[in-house]
Amino acid sequence: MPDVFADLVGQDEAVDTLRRAAAAANAVLRGPTSVEEGAAPGDPGAGMTHAWIFTGPPGSGRSVAARAFAAALQCAYGTGCGTCPGCHTTMAGTHADVRLVVPEGLSIGVGEMRALVLRAASTPSGGRWQVVVIEDADRLTEAAGNALLKAVEEPPPRTVFLLCAPSIHPDDISVTIRSRCRVVPLRQPPPDAVAEVLARRDGVAPDVARWAAAAAQGHVGRARRLARDPEARKRRDAVLAVPRRLTGVGAAFDAASALIEAAEAEAEASVAETDAAERAALETALGAGGTGRGAAGAMRGAAGQIKDLERRQKSRATRAQRDALDRALVDLAGFYRDALTMALRAPVAPVHTDTAAIAEAGAQKWHAEGALRRLEAVLECRAAIEANVKPRIAVEAMMLALWKG
């Protein structure tokens, strides 16, 4: 059976760093004589520290690396074998000493972070490490970041914090938290490595795996979705048809509306089942369907809890919509990147092989300068949405820029 690092695609240097750190952490638990005399988890010679930041572009495997490292820390052999109970339960998300924070909304609030820090201060119940994995740590509010900082500054003796963020830029992670963490940079996996994993692990046909890996631009999760989900391929085809639809101002606004509505529909479909299950579970817990006087009174007093659930679900739906829209923008950026490289006659393979002929026609019409301006318009749209510009306004501005060139 493969070890816990097997799914970390194209990150040999990072895997080597994490293996050595896990071995050092295991040695620390066995006592000072197992490593340098008197070594502690934070000593550079031990290769282990109490706080880590995993950085890299989307799809590079930040959360995969963090979870794999958490499993290696809980591994009975200190290697991340993938077979012992510590590895198995951590990778399954059921280990009692591993807390996974996966934000569903737009941010991670201070209340959630304070509760997390309080739990992290407890002694590991399994006898190894208390591990806190925070995916998308760039979504920490300022107050939540301050709550986390205090724990990172004065960590409990056997607690490890693993943070995932796009970069160590102050916009993504505070300078003070960064200064107390060891950084593990990840790179965009090469398409060949992604294709190999799709074929080996997911049973995807080699030719489909190669196409999906190239179209996803090294994003492992997106490549898997394209290879296995016909609906995802249809949505991609619709996005790549946008350049041909931009024949005037009206067409640009129509294309913007279609893109926004498609993202909204995809997001609604992705959260509808979860939302319904959560609401039904909460109403049942509050006594819905009961006939006694107490049950009726409990339901009358439950309005606040239901409202809080609706607020969290709305935040999750907004995040799902933005994620869906961003996937579409990445595909569109790939098309204009192809047009740019073709205009420059660069010796690189196209991202979208199935629209290469259209990109070539665009390159001849727009030349390198026009293709570059269009690519920049897509990237500026992504940045604007990330900065909380209304998605519809940002997309409409982008479509007009793509039409004007």
C-alpha cells in the first residue's frame, strides 16, 4: 500500500523535507537521546518545529501536503507508512488528535479560532501529537489571526500547527505568524506527473489523463473533475466558446450574464443537498414534529439558531459560486495564454488542445499585444473578485475588455 505522501504530485523536495521532519518528531517522542542531546521540536538540528506554512499555487497540493504530514506525525513508525491506525485515521479525517479546519464560507472567524486554540492546548489523547490543520489560512480575519498568533507564539509542548496559504505575502498570512513558522513551498505539478496519478490512482485512460492534466494547468483536483465528470467538461466547453461570442457590446453583456448564471447554478447544485440535510438535522434536534407543549416552545425559541444556520449556508454558497466562477476564468485565461504563445511562436504545448485552432486564428487576428491585453483582462477580473468586487460587475468589465481588445 502506498504511503501517505503518494498523492503529493511532483513535490519531491517538499516530501523529502516532511519525511525528515516526521522522523525527527518521532525521535523527539522517544527521548532526547534519540536525536541530538537535549534537542526539542523547535531546534533546527531536529528538523521539526511547532508551526508550518504550506504555500503554492492552486492545485499544487497544499492541503494534501498538510494532511499527509499530519498523518506522518501520528504514524506509529514516524514514516507515514499509510497502513498503521495513526495514518489511516488521519487520512480518513477521524483521528482524535487531528483537527481539520476547512472553511466553507468567505472567512474564518475569531470565535472558531479561539475554540480551536483552546482545544489545541490539550494533551494528545493518542500519546503522540495534537495537530491543527488550517486550510485556506489566508481567509483568517484579523481577529482570528491574532488569536492564532498567541498560540503560535506560546505553543503547547506537543501541539503542531499546519497552515495552508497561497503565499507568504502579508495579504495572505500576517508577517508575525509567518515569522514563527517554517515554510514549505510547493510548485505547480507538471502535467505529466498529474496524468500519471490520474491513470494510476483513478483508473483514467492515459490519453484522457494527458488531456485533462494539460487542460487543468497542473491543478490535480480540476484535472480529476474534467477526466471523470461530463458536466464539468460541458461547462468548460461553454467557457471556451466565449471568445467566439464577443461580437458586440450586447453580446459581451450576454456572455457575462451566461457566465455568472452558470456559476450560480453550479454552486447551488453543489450545496443544495448539504443545506437541506443540515436544516433538517437542526430542526429535528430542536424538536420539529413534536406535539407536546415543550416541543412547540422549543421551536419558537429556535429562530436564532435557524437564522445563524442560514447565514453560514449563504456564506458557503457565495464561496462556492466564486470558486465555480474562478474555475471558468482559469479556463478562459488558458485560452488567451495559448493565443499569446502562438502569436509569439513560443515552443510550448497549448493548454487547450481541443481549441488550438481557434486560438491560432485569434493569434493571427490579435497579434501578441492583443492576446496579452486579453489575458491581462481575465487575470484582472480574478484579482477584482478576490478583492470583493461584485462578480457581475467584474465579469462585465472583463467581457467588454475582451471585446475591445
